Amino acid sequence: MDSRAEAERSMFETSHVLGALLASSPLLTQAWSRSLRANAVNARFVLDRSDDAVFVAFSGAHTDASPSAASSGFGGGFFELVPLYSGAHELFEPLGGGEGDDGGQPPPVLLQAGALRLFMSLYHSSEFQVLISETKNKSVVLTGHSVGGCMASLLGLYFLCASSARANAPTPASLLCITFGSPMIGNETLSRAILRERWGGRFCHVVSQHDIMPRLLFCPLNSMPNQFATLIHNLMQSWQVSMCNPQSSRSTLGMSDNQKAELHHYISMHISEAAAEQKHHMDIYRPFGNYALCSTEGAVCISDPLTVVKMLQLTFMTGDASSSMEEQHISYGDLVSKLSENLQFKKRLHSEEYETKSNYSVGVSLALEASGLGVQDMGATEAREWLELSMCRRPNLNSASLAIKLAKVTPCRAQIEWYKDLCDDDMGYYDCFKLRKAPKRDSKVNINRIKLGHFWDSLLSMLQDNKLPHNFLKRDKWVNAAQFYKLLVEPLDIAEYYRCQLYKTRGHYLNHGRERRYEVFDKWWNEEKAANRKRSKFAGLTQDSCFWAKVEEAREWIENAQGEKNPTKLVKLWENINGFESYANGLIERKEVSIDVLAPRSSFSIWVNAVKEMKLKQACSVPSSTVLVGVTGGM
């Protein structure tokens, strides 16, 4: 690896540093103590005020929250993925934005059925109004153990969606959600939506190395063999007893070593399949937010969903999992206390390893150690590769690289702007480019137009291939840059389309010639733009980038109207002409056009004069009453 690549990697913090920071914070201890108390009381949640913060802890042992009590057998549909039904959809509406991989609508958000049912039951209760009043404009920490963590996550998503949808919504001033051993709550679409909205940093999921609960939903619950379904059902009942009575001795099933080994193998197999799955399926669970993967050696914090899945697999397969997985789900108190204690006495790599490795490599080694993976353990090499991928944050590097490329093509845009200013006083840059009045100058503009098109097409290709951050479209820089490019350059694309007379073989530009990138940029802008402000002067660029395509269609209507003898068709043509005339007048009155539109010899100015002449001729003639209905309006 060359020094430049090493420098790029060293720019980013490694996951073990974030894990150590989390372990040194009192938040984990404070959150766990509240979760423990919530498990012990017969209530859905407990509220606790501490200094400037409000803790809301959800019970994972409450009767309603127990998957084992959902029905006879395992789960009873509790962990089934379901769409947001009527009533719930409005509460989580911002999660349904964005677009799919093909540029169309994304697959629907699917949520864990049991958690969603529990949340909606809480939402319609009087307790919810108390919760809202106690958390409004406060610093809030939501927490929960096991299924209680699912409830904490859903309430966190509700608060974030409410504040996104309504500026005056009664929501916390700041929000953090910490879960312990929580099952996943949603599908790939949910995971992507949270990344897109930049909400991932609000969630921290603490997961023990051999806890099966956060990994369970990678398994196909509907087709799970009976012996495993029975074992897990009994495990959940045993855990519920222990959570309700934290002071008593922990209840164990006394599973045989063979049963533990078989269950461990079954779960490991399905996590491996989920980690190896490259295609995106909307009907399987996926993680979101930050995962703090903990072991007796420390913790690593990972936010990339694919890396989370892989590390959940590799850490689970390492060590004596079969002997500890029965108790690890109810032993987070021991784990949290050990994390803070071990941080003070943390062993370090030998000094010779520091001398032979780069800082980056040492950071990866420390992350492996903190996750519970030894250098000689099975999967250590694979885990190193995945941690490197996560810590390099390649999508962010690609985004940074795109910013550099944008700077390199900016001169192309600047030259087109200069060209536009030069043409504004005569016939405007649309008509100058279409008619090629200055071939040498116009040729350079055409080259710049093509270069800019290639840049934006490559950006969309990277976005579609998931090579850019999922929250890329939330960054105003790129939305504004795309909008400016569209307003400046699409008129040139329209001019080229009609100069080459492609409309005669393909049809008009709006329906048959427009590039997909402009349609995508329209969608970006319509989702992000603020309310229009009243203008005091004409816009620098016409705010409808397809304005000239509409002018070309209107010119054809005028030509057809001049020779049309059929009264019905003539009325339809004049309806179209009057409709565009009214639309153009509105743009001009709101000053949403550039001055090149009103240039003396522009296509639009020529069209306006042609319409006036035709209306004058119609007024001087004696048309039929049918035609008179269509010839109305005026510039």
C-alpha cells in the first residue's frame, strides 16, 4: 500500500476507539440500571430523571412484551415482518421517502409485528401522553433490554419522524437510544431510510459476543425445526423469569452440551447465509444504527450494516459460545461493569508489533482483540478485512473523491455561464446554441456540455451501486449543485435535440428525449426545496429547465393551427396554445425566467409575436362560434 492510501485510511477513527469511549462513559451503566429496574416492575416502561436528562426504560419482561407468551409455540407471529398498516404509516411517514435501486419507489418498510403492536398499544394509551409531556424539550435517553430494546428503538424512530415532519412537534430536545441484547426490528428498507435521514448516530445497540437474541432473526422462523423452536421458546421463558427476579439466582434450562452445540451451529449457519447474501431483500431483517459488539476484552462500535452482520457472525462463532450463550442474554450487567473495569487495565500489543506495523494496522488489531477475536481464531483474517472496509468508510471516501471531481468540472460549467451571459442580449443562449451562430465557440460549449453530462451520469451510477453514503441526498451541496447544473445545461440538451431534428423520428423532447438524470434531479429538488420567495428581479436561470422544450411544442401548435381546417382539432390546438401562454405569463410575472427568454430574437419572443398576429387575424375574420371558443387569452 502506498503512503497516500495509508494516509487516506489514517484519516478515519477506528472502531475500537469508539468502543473504548463508550465503555468509559457512565451512560452504559446508567442505561442498564434503568433497564434492569424496568424488567423487575410490572409496567411497560419506567421514567427516571437524572440531572438534565430523562431516562425512559422499557421492560423486556412485561407479560405483553414476551414473545414466548404470544401464543403456543415459538413466536406466534411476534417476530414476523409486517408493513406499516393504517394508523402506523402516518406516524413513521418520513421512513418511506427516497428511491429504490432502479430509481423508482423503494420497497416498503417492514417492521417486527410484535414490537409494532406493542408500540401502537402504548401510543393509544394515556401513558403515552404522560411520556410525551415528561420528555418534551428534554435531553432523553431511551433504553431497554431484550424486546424492551425494540420498544425503545420504535419510540426513538417515532420522535425522529415527528420532528422531521412537523417543526413544532412535542419531541425531545436531544435523543439517544441504547439497547441491550435487542432483536432487530426492521428490514433493509428501514436500515437504508435511517442512513438516508442521518439518524444512525441516535441508536447504540449493545450486543454480547454469544447472545443469540440479537442474532436470532437471521433464522427463518416459519421453517425452524421443532427441536430448535422448542429450545428457544423455553429459553425465552427462562430469561423472562430471570429478568422479573434479578436478585434471585438465575434460572437455567440445563440444556445438554449436544443441544447447545446444535443450536449454536444452526444459528451460525443462518447468520453466515445472511452475511454472504449480496442481494437486497425486503423480507429479511437488517440492522441499523451503531452496534457495540462487546466481549470480555472490550468493545468495538460499527455502523456499516453489512459489516455489522459479518461481525455478528464471526464473533458468535469464536470462543466457547455453546457454554455461555444460555446466560449471556441476561448477563449484560456483568458485561457492562467488566468493560469499564478492564479499560483501566487494558493490555497492549507488544512494542515490537508497533514498530513493524502502521498505526492503521495496529488499530485494526486492537479492534479485533476488543471484539473477542484472537489472531489465531477462525475467521480472524476475514474479520480484519471487514473491519478495514468499515473503518475506511469507502462510501465517504468516494463522496470526497466526487467533490474533487466536481471541482475539476466546475470550469466547464463556468464557461457555459459565460456563454449564456454573452448571448442574453441578442437571442439568448438557447437559440444561439441551436443555430450554431459561432461554430468554434459553440463547439467548445458542446464539449463542456458532454463532459458535465458524463460526470453526473457517473455520480448516479455510483449512487445506484451503493458506492456513496446512503445519506448522500440529504447533503444540500449535491442537491443544489445538481439543480444548478440542470437549469443551466438542460436547455442546451433541448437545443441539440431540436437542432438535430430528433423530434421528427423520436417525438418531442419532454416524452421521448429527456435524460433520466434530469428526472432524478427534479425529484431531489422537489423533496428538499424550501418555499418559493417572491423575486424582485428576473432569475439568473429559468426555473423550469424544460421551458424551451415547451416552447418548441408551442411553435408546432401555431404552425398546425395556421393550416388546420377541422374545427374540433383547431379548438384543441388553441386550448394548448392558450394554456402555454398562461403558464409562460405566470413564470414571467413571478420573475422565474431568465432575461434570455425575453431577448428580442429568442424563440419565445418570436412565438409571442406569432400568437398576437394569429389572434389579430382571427379577430378580423368571421370564425365559426366553435372556433371562437378556443381563441381566447392574450399576452
